[in-house]
Amino acid sequence: MKTYEINEFGIENLTLTERDEPTPNASEVKVKFHAASLNYRDLMMVKGTYNPRLKTPLVPFSDGAGEVVEIGEAVTKFKVGDRVMPIFMQGWHDGAVDAAKARTALGGDLDGCLREFGTFDENGLVCIPDHFSYEEAATLPCAAVTAYHALYCSGSLKPDDSVLLQGTGGVSIFALQMASVIGCRLIITSSSDEKLERAKELGATDFINYKTTEDWDKKVLELTGKRGVDHVVEVGGAGTMQKSVNAVRVGGHVAVIGVLSGKGDFNPASLLMKSARLQGIYVGSRQMFEDMNRLFCQHPHLKPVIDQTFEFGEVKDALELMESGSHFGKIVVRIN
């Protein structure tokens, strides 16, 4: 089978090679992949900035979707022909995460989805909602589950809550969609007025261009009558953390997800004075994934936003688009 491998770091060094097709053991399912999607983590993994001591060779990309082509003799959850997605952490099925579960992430600890076939324990897969294509389904395992975990599980999101979203990448757009269906107020930031206009079409209610409004935290307070927002989906990391805490209300919730903005200073006194909750979000469990899928099925008009789809031989182009930051929503690779 054809597969991509990280042998040396750098987009230019990503290798397309051949491996033997895997054979499932008694409790495993063999999946023929039809699509994979990119997360910023995947770019960092390929470039060596996520884990410089990464064990290679490694198949990158945590997110994929495909069909069951073979099952082990003890498998009861799936049959040949089922459409499935591997969960991000193969060992996190339900309950709280722990160190052992966190060491089972695809595309990092374990081989990922940028290959023609893969075998997975039956407990490490979920079914694709019927109304999603393989390309749409491939966007769900990391970005969508992260957004669901941040808002619905960690944040206990309620109708009429206010949410601040940073940027228009995969997690932020999924969070926008999931919060809009229950009538939340959605404030979104971007460096592009064009992207803000597209976010409006998806349900965003207030818009801040952080290039022209550098003190966007003050703008959030202005928009909310100095109260602050109930939730912040924080994807910037150190560089935006202080402003996120400034923008959240007293007793509010900041879901910490990404590291896109690099270095910065953060004064914890502001967090203490607001009695706000800062919660790290590292994707989610299979149970969260299944609960999220039910949300999508209840609102079938919600569709993953795919910026661009590349062919299997164009993976380096897809990574370069991710690196540019010019995309809106998700980037997908079709696996023929």
C-alpha cells in the first residue's frame, strides 16, 4: 500500500513510500482510507516543532475517514462496508483523560491516517453520520471533537451564552457552527475582513479585525457592556492568553486549545481577580465524539467547512496551505 512517512523533519522531506497492507488481529478492523484532513498539529509534527524527539518513521495526520474492508474474528461493533473514523486517542474511550490514554494519539504516538489502509481496535472507531461524505467526515476527529469538548463538555454551553472565537481555522469554525445552533452570541476575530464576512454567513454576530483593532480584548468588553464573554475558545496560546482573560467575564471559562501565536506574557493575577476558569482541552474521548455526532445528526444542515481538497500526491501543497494560514475552515486530502 502507499503511505506517507516522516523520516526527516521538513515538508520537503515527507516521503511517499510502500508498506505491506496490515492484517487485523481478532479485535481489530481494517479500514481503507478515502480521505484525511490537516490540523496545525500535523504541520508541527512534519516540521519537527511539535516533538523534536519524535520516533520515526511515522505516518502523519491524526484525522481520516474510510470504509471497513475486513474485521477480526472477535469484532462485534462493525461489519464490512461500514463507514468509520478512527478516534484521535485510541485509548481514550470515555471518562477522564490520563497519561496512558494521552500516549495513544494518532499521527504522533501511533501511525496516523495518511495511508491507504490501517488497522484499529474496534473500540478506537466511530461511525460516520450518514449525511457526511468521506471528505467531510475526515475533518471531525480532532478539530470538531475539540470544539465540542471545549463548549459542550468543559463549558456546559447554554442558549444565549456569549462566545469569543479566535480566527477562522478548523476548531474555531466548528465551535461557531456548534454554538450557533442553540442561539449563542458569537464574537469572532480575524485579520481578514473577507473571512469575517464568511463567518457572518455561518452565524457569527460580532466581528473584530485584530489587525486594525489591536486591543481586541477592549473591543470585546465594549461589545458586551464591560461584562465580558462567558466562553473564550483560545487557540493562540501564550501570545493571546492575556487578552483572552481580559475579555472573559468574572467567573467565565477559557478553553485553551492552540499554540498558534507563539510567545507572550501572562499575568495570572487577572485570572485570579476574575475567578475565571482556564481549562486545557486536548481533543476528547470516543464518547464525546459519539455525542457530537448526534448533535450533527440533529442539525443536518451543519456541514464541515472545507477550504480546499487536495489529491494524495499533493500532500506537500496541502501542508504549505496550512502553513500560510490563508485557509478558512479545514484542508482535506483525498486518498484514492
